[in-house]
Amino acid sequence: MPNKKEDILQHTREQLCAYLDEHQLRHTPERFTILATICQLQRFNIEELRGALTELTISRATVYNTLTLLEDANLIQKLDKEFGVRATQYELVGATDSCVQVVCQRCGRVSVVKDSTISRMLADKRWSNFVPHHFSLYMFGNCKVCRRKMYKNK
């Protein structure tokens, strides 16, 4: 996956076009506007995406339908409302380096942690009948802010 934001946008546009052509779906400007916004955000929830969209004519239904389409096209992935995460989080698939993401179970904040030990361990792993491209590991717990709030309330 490319690293520069322009390269990421170009690469994901090409992937979306191929998916739309393969499934005989329309190439609408709304889909590409939403995709471009997602490429800028890379990690987001629905409200962050809607807030970042400058096109006021894009309906909530179009946003939700496009997210489903982008998931089906394997361009974004969803972190469901599990383990206390309040809002469904999305991320652009493979846009960033392989990483560990820590998710606060109380407030839902997602932070990225670079861990070279885990990256090396997985890079050295030999997989039968599988070629990995990138990984994303989720670790759930409580962030520093929420821990402070919890200790204050005790």
C-alpha cells in the first residue's frame, strides 16, 4: 500500500473503480467524495466522517450505504461497538503501516502504537497458504484519562 496521501487516494480510487466495474455499479461523485474524505481521515466514526464531509448534499443514507459498499470492496474495515467502544470505528484498510491499536473500553478512544517487536515477530512468521500484506492488532483496556476519572470516583 502506498504511503503518501495522494498515492493512497489514487490507489483506493483505482480499487473502488475496479470493484464498481466488476459488480456493475455506478461511479457516483458522492461515493468518490466520501472515499476522498476517508483517505484523509484514515480512522473515523460516522459522526467524524459526516463532519468532515463538505458536500452538504450527501445524505446520511448515502454515507451509510457507501460505507457498506467500501466494506464489501475491502477498502475499509469496521471495529464494532464491542468491549465498551461507544461508536463504531472505521479505518482505511492498509493505509498505514502495520500497527497495534489500543482501544479504551470506557470512552472508545483509539490510539496507534508502533511496536517493532510484534512487527518483526509477525514478519518472521511463515504462513502456509497465506501471504500477509499488513496487520492490525487491537488491545482493549482503559486510557490514562479514563483511569484518572475512575480513581477520582473511588
